[in-house]
Amino acid sequence: MSSRRPRPGGNGWLGVAFVAPQVLGVIVLGVVPFIFVIWYSFNEWRPLTGEMEFIGLDNYYRLVADPTFSASIIASLLFSAGVLVLNLVIAISLAVLLNRRMKGITGFRTIFFSPVVVSVVAWSVTWGFLLAPDGGINGALAILGIDGPNWLADPSTALISLVVVQVFKGVGMNMVLFLAALQSVPEEIREAAHLDGAGPWRSFRSITVPMIAPTILLTGILTTIGSLEVFAPVQLLTGGGPGDTTNVLPFFLYRTAFISQQFGYASAIGVVLFAIILALTMLQWTTRRRWVHDEV
Amino acid sequence: MSPKEYFMRATRSRGAAIALTGVLAVSLSACGGGGDSSASGPVDLKMALWSSNEDHLALLQEIGDAYTAEHGDEVASITFEPVTNPDYIAGLTTQIAGGDVPDLAWIPEASGPEFVDAGILHDVRDTLEGVDGYDLDDILPAALEPWQDDDGGVYAYPFSNSPFALYVNQDLLAAAGQPDVTTLVGTPEYTWATITDVAAATNGATGAAGLNVPTFTTTNWSAVTMLGNAWGAAPWSEDGATCEFASPEMVDYLTWYQDQIARGAIPAVSGNAAPAAFASGDVAFSVAQLSQSGSLDDSFEWSFLPLPAGPDGYHPIVGQAGVSVLERSEHQEQAAGFLAYLTNPANAELLSQFFPPPRASLLNVETLSQAAPKLTPEEIQTAIIDVVPEAQVKPQHPVLSQFTDKVRAGLDPVWAGGDVETAVTGICEQISPTLEG
């Protein structure tokens, strides 16, 4: 195999110069801090007193025995699964619906995309009003004669409420990606399937889905990562409650570091969160050959 | 692999390692801070603040400039830096973790005992006592108590000693056809039971919120549990070693609180959202501190009353903020000198135009009228001067931060109407090992 190292005087160095700022940024702001986080996770560190003591794997042993951590893992995985499924299903459905030439279609696409560019704080606060016991959603339900729950205080509805808030915030981005993917599916293939007697559902399942599978893979990975890193809606809407039902890992990490002042223990949570995200991403990546069209 | 290829790979790896080491070294030196380590000459002091109010900053800077003019050989400059993070302690912690340690800091009462216990704050008793005319004994003992240790050390000056009171929207009560509760103050009828009766009736008649605590969120649960003292309820024993959440008094109080939610006297808790502000005009009664009065205007008629009595009588409460010298400051001596100046009787009077003072000599209508110009002299007398000397600071605990989230999770079912005894028993099971230390 030939070496790809850039040759002095060639265009390779120009390429290196272009990517260098990005690579340097990733190293300084990503890799180096993460190395520090790993180091901190082996220490008991209280920054306000300046005390740092090496304690080996004690923070990790403590995590294993901490029931709040177990609850936090469950909350994170349930939240992530909910967001992943709901987001992709709605995004693909919207993309299919909006993938047609008709008057005003751009307006509909803009409406569904607009939450992506709204501040997450403003979005969460607005949903807080909607989900309040006497808020807009229960008001609408009352017109139908339904006594709505206290969405954010009821353990059976708090997590799903957060999932909905998160999904509608980000579904527009995935919708746009799926729209682009759908528009790259050759019309001739669909027409050929139609001539062979395939109905719309069969055509979608056997032609469209395999052709947009790379986009499903991409959006699946990005949505999984984003959902496991959720923080602001939890902070603003539920505070991790009721109980620990919405105490997802990033929120648990934040409270441990900045409220309990246990930076070492919080760093261990951060390392585990990284490992979970990495594992789920690798799982999706390594299984892509089985279900993604054209993957080798 | 040929020797040449091996060499190429090795040098590439080594180059990467050297580059990474260089980046680490730069980062470490950056993390290490680099405060002024000079041993002689005047120093630059820095104070971290929760408030970013321009008037507060201007007054502090004026006092700071006066100090540097008098003590230029010790202190060259004093800067006052608001910590803009929404969670002040989180912001301060991040700043300090990054190596930027202020010399003095505004410390909220919730962190007071914990910071004293953890050795984060510097003992300034000797400095304060050594200043002529400082008169440490003028500071109300109950106000100073959370900032002292068992050896008599003093770790902060509680510059804001603000009583909790009951704000009443008179217009809403009138619209609901309810009686004027201000006439009940000082009589046996002035109780939580009476107030919540009026609150429920006002809610029923107008749809407005009855009674709320604007600072209450599920993560700030102590804003509500503190009111249990009128039932004789406390979250833990005086020495902090025993959980008291499951005491009959606390069960009674929380059950009463649930009942008030159920009948509409108190709004239902919705996630971690804070209740409506009294200033919105859509709340009949609100439990808040004196400083809230600054945000009120003449858009509706309101009154400022002492907290009502409960089954265990009347128990006034104050919330505090202190100013401290940090143990990690490189200029403790100079910072303590400025703290003594900032909080001497003359400057304490200046500060009292914004913050209710902890000094007995300043507890008079004339001084307090500056901090709360919208209150009547009668309101200042009955809801502040008469109550502050006896008031207890909100219950705090030296390791509160380690178990506050367990209490939050345990109390969530209570706010949602769940079984109180089961909830509070669970809380004590969860936090007792931490309390027992």
C-alpha cells in the first residue's frame, strides 16, 4: 500500500493547512480535556478546596453500587430509545409527505424545520407552559372532556413528555436529510416497480427504504448521540424528577459536579457516558452491512 | 514490515506523542492558574458576586475605590466580577476549577455551613475584632451563627439578612370578595389555616393562584419545607445527625400542604418550573423576601405582612447571603482587611440601601426604608424589625449538597399527591447514612 503522507511542495500540505485548525481544535478542546476527565475520574477532587487525591478505581466501584446511577442509566436509555424511534419515524413520514411538487410545499417544510433554529431554552420553557397542569395541552383535552394528567410530575408521563419535546425540537433536521435522500432515489426504479405491480407500501418498503438506508444510518447515529447528551430540557422542565425517572446521565453528571461538588465522581460518570455513546455508535456502525444498501 | 517502514511509523507515532505532550503541557500550565505570586507591593483584589445589578456594583466599586485610596500601599485595585452562570455556585466552582480564584466571594446561605465545614472560607474573626469601631457584637447572633464554627471562628459577614414575609394582593382579594387579612396580624386568627382558606376562595372566584412560594422548584425543595417550622417540623435534628423528615410534625405539615394543593389554595407543582411571580398580579399570596418588594409597582395594591402562625406558633425565617474571604486566596490578609472595611458600621449602612442589614444598630425604620422604599413604616416595623432579631436562618446542613437530590427525588411523590409517610420514610432511609457521617 502506498503512503498517503503529503509530499512537500505538493497539494498535500495545502490540504493539511486547511484541516489543521479543525484538527487542532478537536485536540485542544476535545481530546485533551477528555484525557483530563479520565485522569480526574481516578481522583477525588473538590475544586473549591483545591483537594485532589488519587483513589484509583474507587469512583467506578462507587458507580456500580449507586442506585441513582443505575436509575440514571435506565432513564438515559429509555429516553434515547424513545427519541430515536419517534424521531426517525416522524422524520421519514414528514419527508415522504413533503417530497412532492405542489404549491406552498416550501412553506410546510419551513414550518417543520423552524424548531431546529429556535433556542432550546425558549423551546423548553414554552413546552413547560403547554405541559403545566392548567396549560395548553390539558386545556385542549378538557374541551374534549378529558382530564389530562400533570405531565411533568407524573412518573408515567414525565419521560415521554421530555421525549416529545426533544423529538419536535430536532425532527426538522432529520426530515431535511431524508428529503434530500428521497430526492436522490431514481424515479425510474419506482416506475419499474409500479409496472411490476408493486403498490405504494411495497415500493416504499422494498425500494425507497433500502435506497435511503445510508441516511437512516447517519441520522440514527446522530440522533442517538444527541439524545444521550440531552440536558437543557431536563434542567428546565423536570429537574430529573419525578423521582429519578428523568434523571438522565448528563443531568446526573451536572448535579454531581456542580451541586455536590464531586468533580472526580462526576468525571467517572462522564467517562461511562462516553463509553455508552461510543458503544451504541459502534453497534450501529458495525451492523450497517446487514441493513444498509451499498455498504461493504 | 521493512526497517524503513518501521522507522517511519515509529517517528510518526513519536511525533504525534511529542505534539500531544506539548499540547498537554500548555493546557496544564493554563489550568494551573497563575495568580499574582509576588510577595511584596500592593495587590489586586477580586470579589465574585451573584448580583450583576448596576447599582449594587457601583456602590461596591465606590467603597472599593475609597479603600484603595486609603490603603494604596496594601491594595492597588479591587474589582467586582458578577458570575453570570444561572447557577452561581456552579459558575464560581467552574471559575475556581479553572485556576481563577477570587479573593472574596458572595456566598449564598445554602452553601454557608457547607463551605465553613469544608474549610473553603477563611476565618476573619481576628481581623474584624482588630478594627476599631467594627463592633462585631452588633451583628445579630442568629444571623452570624451559620457562618461560625465550634471554635468561634467567623467566616463571613451576612451582609443580607432578609426576612421571609407574606405578600398580599389586596386587589385580588377584593375582587374575590375576601376580607382584608392585614387586620388579622397580631391576632390569634392570623394563621396559615386562615390564609389558605382565603387563598382557596380567591382561586375559586378569580382563577388566580392562591398562595405560592416563587423560589420553590422541586430541586429547591427547602423553600417549602422551611415553612414547616410553624408546625414544629424540621428536616433534620439540630446537630444535623438525624433525619427528621419522617417526624409526625413534618408528616402533618406535608399532608397539610398536599391538602392545600388538592383544594386549589396552592398551585399544583409542574415539573421543575417555578411558580408565577407575585409581580405578575395573578397571585393572591406569596411567601418571599424583602427584596421582592423592589420589583413591585403600583399596578395593583399589595401589602407586606409577617409570616402567619402554624400549629406550633409563629416562627420567623430569614434568608441570607454572606461575603467571605476564600481560603484559596493568595491575598487573605489584604482581602480580610477590605472585608472589615466593606462591612464596618458606616459601610454597612450604605449597603443597607440594597440589603437588609444584620446589625442591630441598623434595624430601624429610617435605615430599612432605604432598602424597601415601597413599604410603609408599619410594615417595616411589624414584618422586619419586630421579627428579625428572633428569626432563624433557613435550615441548612454542612453536607446538604451530598443528599439534596435524594430529598428532591423523595419529595416528588408528595407534590404529586402520593402517600406522605411512605415518601418521607424513604427519604430518611436514603439520607440517614450521609447525615450520620
